[in-house]
Amino acid sequence: MSNEFEKDVQSKRNDFLDGAVGFVASFGFFATILILAVVIEAIA
């Protein structure tokens, strides 16, 4: 029995692109927090 959702796919985009965008966004978020922490530590 095949998955019924695989027959009618809403999004035809590449999953790899979505994964890459999500990874870059989360990485940028944590990198920003790290940079802020380093700057605050340097000022203090």
C-alpha cells in the first residue's frame, strides 16, 4: 500500500533547498547570538 499523500503532492519544490534554507537560518540565528555574546564579553 502506497502513501496517498505521495500521489498528490502540494509542494513540488526540492526538499534539499528547504533543508538548506532551514539550516542556514538556524545557523545564522545561533551565530548572531554567539557574536553578540562575544561583543558583550569584550566590552565588559
